Amino acid sequence: MRDVRAAFRRFWPLTRGDRGWPAVIVGCVVASALAETASILLFARLTDTALQAGSLSAFWGPAAAWLGAAVLGAFVGYLGNSLAAWTAERFVLRLRAKVFRHVQDLPPHFFQQHRHGDLVERLTGDVEAIEQLVVSGVVGTVSAAFSAVFYACAALYLRWDLALATFVLAPLFLLAARRFSGRIRAASQDERVADGAITSVVEESLGNIVLTQAYNRRRDEERRLDREARAWMRASVRGARLSEMYEQFVEVVETLCVLAVIGLGVWEISADRLTLGRLLAFAAFIGYLYPPVRSLGRLGLTLTAATAGAQRLNEILDARPAVTDPAAPVARWPVHGRVELHHVSFRYPHSRRASLRDVSLTAGPGELVIVTGPSGAGKSTLAKLLTRFYDPAQGVITLDGVPLPDLGLEFLRENVALLPQETLILNGTIRENIACGRPGASDREIERAAMDAAAHPFVTALPDGYDTPIAPGTAALSGGQLQRIAIARAMLRGAPVLVLDEPTAGLDAVAARQVVQPLRRLMAGRTTIMITHDLSLAPDADRILVVDRGRLVEAGTHEELLARRGAYAALAEPLPDAVAAASAVPPAADDTMILRW
């Protein structure tokens, strides 16, 4: 119960603004219970006065009152259930938004440590489980308690001695619930973990379908899914068996209670101390009493199962963002774009080795600074620091002389545009993909950015033009074309600082040539820091920095570094061919050829 209380305290604040509705819902439950109580008493009266006497005139009054009570009970029952569903879904809406908002602030390494499918399951199934704990659980507890009290009082009113005799068995429901709760909770937690694993396997398999087909991995993927599905099945069946065992035990207890009522009632009738109508009414009250008592016992099982979801969701909410907005951010200003790193060192969480060690660089407006080096040298870490996914462990990074931690994150990322190594495409139209660079941009501005990125010709050649739907991994466009859409997005953003992380990675020679000119237009007049292995633009760079094992080992212009015959010269040996290829930009007709192919 300690876990239940802790989860309840953590998520209860999300009901703020809707806490009056549960009172209305409980009021509807009370009114419905009163209507049911009245209906049962009217049934007893009808039995004793009309049925036993065979009097039709004695039928109409109780019958009309019974019908009125039934209509009233149906109305308030519908109102209460509708409000309960509305209140529950509003809570789910708030909780899912809270978790999703928090997830978007978490650093990249968090998503590398958790499978995406499992995170999806936590944002769906686990969120709904917590609703059962915080909203439906509270309403259900109060409603069941009120109903049990009403029906118990009605039974006591009819025959207090018979009622007390039947109440003796009621605690068995609660004892059974307590006995089963721990085992059902463990099964529920295993089932939720397995659910997330199944979602992850399906997501990963569909996302890597080309690898699966090309390497004949279909059976391997089927075995992976079968292994996770069997784990889910075992947990699900175990939970179902425990729940069914509880239900059947309760059925037996209820049968004992009914038999006790009937046996005592027959004895009372034979002694002429009880009428048939009152016996039937008493049996009905007992019949109505046990479902709420059973619900109270069942509620304990539901709450303990919901704590499994709460623990999984708490793991997300307890993860801390790597960076946060400052308490008093520096006021906005027209950013010029001067970027400086002063003796910056950084190590990723849970990593033993520093990714950057004592790195310094300067880039001013209109300058192109290329950062190169062998794989794993720490180049891409610079992109994460410049866009403030992380803060340096030592040293400081400034924008126009202002340390990045003193800037609001939104302001910083409006002025530092990132073109990441992976070409990121949203599920939407080409227009929407470009427009996310600057929400609210006009169609003319979107098309202007596409023209500057050399994307306009192939986009307009499509049947639906800018309204063509695309998605991650789409085969409708080539890699070079998708990259030019990403470049158009960055152009539309118009940030004074541009960080390019391997902008030609994954592109063949033709596609890489096609993005060179758009990249040059994108970089014009901006502070550009390009992290790349592709040195085709190296002769145009104002400075080249060579990073190896996290340290800055060389710095200078293309000619200066070649003359030193050091680390850069070794990297740039095939450069003459690359430079020649970069200058030979193919005509726009090539786009049409690629598209048709």
C-alpha cells in the first residue's frame, strides 16, 4: 500500500480543476442507489399487496412509483457514468501531455538507453493504468462504499438479525483480494514490460525492413517477436488465471450468502415472522450489497496492478534533462553569430572517456569553419554542445560573447540551426516538412527556400507538388532530394549560426554533388561550423580544425595544413578528386532522371 499511496500523491495534482466533478459523480451514484433501494422496497410492497392478494387495483400505485424510480435511476446512472468517463479521459490527456513534454526535454543518451517501443507503451498503456489509480479508483471506492452502506442499511431495516448473519461472510471478499493482490501486481508488471518489448521489436523490424529482407533475416525477426510474444503470453495468462481464481472464489462466497439468506428466510416464513415480499426484497438487497463489496476488493487488485505502470512512468519522470532554461535568461537581441569555445571539455554520462578535451575555436559571421578527424574523435559532440543538448563539463561556449547557459533554449535554437547527420523527415507533406523550419511561413517563402536549396524543380515535377506526402524512410525521393528538403528547412529558418553535422553522409557521389551548391547558398553570410569527413569544401573554409581522441591536434587553412604534412594531410589525400567532383554540379534534369528511376 505504500507504493499505492506514493503513486497517488505524485499524480493527484493533475486532477486540479476537475476535483468538483467526482463529487457530482458520487452524488449521481448516491441518487442511483436511492432509486434502486426505493425500487426494491416498492417490489416488496407490490408482492405483498398485489401479487399475494391477486388485487389489480393494488398494482397500479406501486407499479407507477417503481417505474418512476427506475427512470430516475437510469438518468442519474447515465449522467454519472458519462461524467466519470469524461473526467477520466481529461486526466489521461493531462498526464500524457506532462510525460510527453518531459520526454522532449531529455538528453539523447536517454533514448539510446531505452527502446522506443517500450517508451511508446509507457505513454499509452501505463498512462491509462495510472488513471485507474488516481481517478477511476477514487470514484470507484467512494461509489462502492456508498452503495454498500445504502444496501446494508436497507437490509438492516428489513430484518437486522438476518442482515447481521449474512454480513459475517463479507470480509472474505477483502481477505481474498489481499491474498491475490501481490501476485496479480507482479504478473501485471511482467505483462507491461513484455508489451513494451513487443512494440519495440515490431517498430525496429519495420524500421529496418530493408536490412531484414536483404540479409534474409525474416526468420530471425520472427523468432525475436515470438520470444517476446511468448513472454507476454505467459504473463498475461498468469494474470488472467489469478483474476479468474479470485472471481470464482467470490462467486462461491456469494452463493453461500444467498443460500444462507434463503435458508433463514424459509425458517422465518414457516414461523410466520416474515412475508414473501419482504424476503424477496431482503434477498435483493443482499444481492445488490455484495457487488459493491466485491468491487472494493477488486479495486485493491486494480490499484496494485496500476502501481506497476506508475513505477515504469516514474522512471521517465525521474530522469533529469541535461540542460534547463536559466532562471533569468539574458534578454533577446539581434544575434550577429560570433561563436567561441574556450577550453571546452565534455564527457557523456556513464562514459569513462572524455569526448572533448580542452577544445577552443572561434567562428565569426560569414566564416566557414570545418571540423574534421577520424570516426569517434568527438566531432559530433561539438554539434550537441553548440545546440545545447548538453553543457560542457569544463570551459564555456558563447554566442556573441554571452555564455549559452545564460540564454533561453528557445532563443538559442532559433539562432543556431542544426542540419543533423541523419536526414530527418516528418510524416506529412513536403510543404509541412519545409515549413517546420519556421512555423507560420508563407507558401511563397517556403517555395523560395526550396528554390535556394535546388529542391523546387523536382518537387514541382511530382504529381501533387508541395502537397506530396512523405514519411521517414520514404522511397518516393532519393537521399539527395530528401537532404535538399532538409536544407530548404534550414534556409527557411534563417538562423545566423549554422551547424552542419556530416551533411553529405550516406549520399553517393552524384547526390553529394547535387547538395554542394545548395549548401554553399545556405552558408552564405552565416557563421557556419561544418563537421564532416567530406573535405570537398575544405579549400573554401576559413579555418580547418582536426580533432583526434577529443583533442584539437591541428588548426589552420587548407593550404597551411597540407604544407605541414600532418594529420590533416593524411585525411585529405583523396581531396583533388573530391574538389573536382564538387565543382561539377549536374544539371537540374538529373533530378527528373533520379525520380523516374
